[in-house]
Amino acid sequence: MANKPRSLDEVASMKYRMRQTVSPLVTKTVGELRSPHLSQLSAADPEQSIGSCPQATEKPHSKGGRGRPVTFPKDLVMDGGCFVGIDVSKARLDGHIRQRQSFQHENSEDGIAEILTLLRPLSVILIVVEATGGLEVPLVRALQKVRLPVAVINPRQARDFAKATGALAKTDAIDAAILAHFAEAIRPEPRALPDEQTQWLDAVLTRRRQLIDMRTMERNRLSGCADTKVRADIQAHLDWLERHIDDADQGINDAVRDNPDWQARDRLQQSVPGIGKVTSRTLLASLPELGMASSKKLSALVGLAPFAHDSGKHRGKRRVFGGRAEVRSTLYMAAMSASRKDNNPLGQFYQRLRRAGKEFKVAIIAVARKLLTIVNAVVRSGMAYRPDLPALELCHA
């Protein structure tokens, strides 16, 4: 049977319907992330609400739109306990009790007291706080005094976790909710803050490094200055810096001498080649885990553990990053000193690496990691370093 001829309008209409059947028009991209300009969460949009998750009846591959953060069911919370996140700023403390309520108080003694009054009756499993340059210390110490478990994490971890869960908006209240979610999902290990004396030692060492940096800058300015009056002013500032550096050194020496535990550890650490006074005091103040943790864990804490970057057949270059920068830089300089001496095992270890074709920095980082392993073994065993006693034997002594 012959097809009935169609008009031009009918042909155009048919082609349009065919296009709609094969590839329908899409007015909204599936999987599109929330716009960073939308700072407030909408209750009508459960996919963007903090703590939302797909229902159990939903298929795992259903086309539900945006990626949704995964949360733990309420029945997985042990003994009705709760997870808490607190975002710390200079003026305010924003908190969130996971799946319960939010709170906000001033960052003061009264505000911290109100937070303690709120949290103590609860069965708190974990509280997570970001490290904010020392602003978090009064809150964390207060929580520890009433025996509430609290973990201080790197802000980069919290931000990466927020991005992974699809929460791109950022406010103090949202950050607190993200920290509470982080506490529930990741369960970081609570770490006790150092005592007040250790914090004082760390502060003085930090100030000493700042003074030395200023002295270096002033010396460079003095060498390039021709004006007599300006040179005299720079020299006066250099004299002032020298006096304060000497005062800091004297204060540190007195503190170590008056503390028997520090004195014993300082003596053990300085028995290792390459470890001087500054490196030893830095380890005392910034690495209290020394002698109590494994060498691999300490290397990761300090930032001396090389991380792989492999994918399929690709073998990327190993790199070190993160960790406690002040300890890593101090051990790097100590490794530089130890590598120049051929009459000690560390210097010989460095030479073997260089002869094997290792780059300079790769070899120095390996020496720094070996140095940390030896110091850890010495402190753990309580025995001074001896070249004839390997670090592995010291570990098991």
C-alpha cells in the first residue's frame, strides 16, 4: 500500500516528535553540584540539608539527582550517645549535636561554661574541633578537664570531607554540622593536649625562631645599606634581637634543667649524632609521642613518610607533605649536619644512597626519617645512642 504523501508541516512535526523520543530536552543537569553562592540550606531540598540521606527503599543507582552524603543510621549510635562538632572563631563558638540540635555561645569563659553545662549530661561519644591557631585551646582544655572526649583535626580534613559529602556552602553553623558528621563517620582518635609547661616551651621555641628570622632579615638589610643613620638604627635592632634570643635560650635551658623528665630525655636525644640543643628541645615541645609510638606512625605525624601516587601502570613520584612542619624542618637541618660526617652510620647511609643514584633531597629525607627512628628507639629504651647497637635492637631492648 502506497504511503500517503504528507505536507511539509506534518513532516516537520514528526521529526520534532522523533527527536523528543530519542533525546528528550534536559532542563536540569543530573548530578549538578549545589551552587556555592547558595549559602543557606533549604528545608524543601532534602538533598542539600545537613545530615540527609537517601531512604532505604531507594535503589543504589536510581537517578535521584545530586550526590547525597552518606550518614549512619541512628541505631548505630552506641548507647544513645551523640557526636558533637564545634566551630571555633575569635568571638563565637558554633556547635552542632548530630541529628539533634545546634547551639551558639560566645568564645569566652562564660560561653565555654554554658557549653559544658549542655554537654555533660549527654552521653557524648566524641567531640571534634578544628585547629585554629590556638583559639581552640581554652575550649579543648575545658572539655578535657570534665573528661569529655575531644579530637582536634586539621581544617583541611574537614573541608575535604565537606566537599566529599556535597556540602559546598560554608558558614559557621554548617561547619559545625560538618564536624559533627565527621566525628560520626571518621571517628578520629582523641589526643590529649600537652600540659601547660610543654605549651610554654613550644611558644618560647616558636618565638625564638621568629626572632632568628628577623635577625637574618636585618643582617641582610645591613649589608646592603649605605646610609650611616639607617645602619646605626639597624644595628641597634640587631643588638635588641640578640639580647632577646639569649633570654629565650636561657629560659629554655632553665626549664629543661628544672624538669627531671625533660632533662633525661634531652640527654638521651642529644646522644644521637646530628641532634643538638635546638632539635632536642623542639622534639620535647612538639613531639610528645616520641618513645611511645611506632617509627612509622611518627614519620607520618612529622610529615617524613613518602606517599605513593600510583594509578594502574603509572608509578608516580613519592612525596612527603603535611605533618608538623616545625619538627620536619628541624630534623631536615639535623640530617644535613649528620650527612656531612663520614665517620658515623648516618653519614655512611647518606653516601650509599647517593651512590645508588638517589637525588639529594630524597637522600636527606631518608636520613631524617632514619634519624627520627633512632631517636625514637633511644627514648623508648632509655639507653644512650651507641653506633654498635642498631636501632632495631634498641627498639626491643
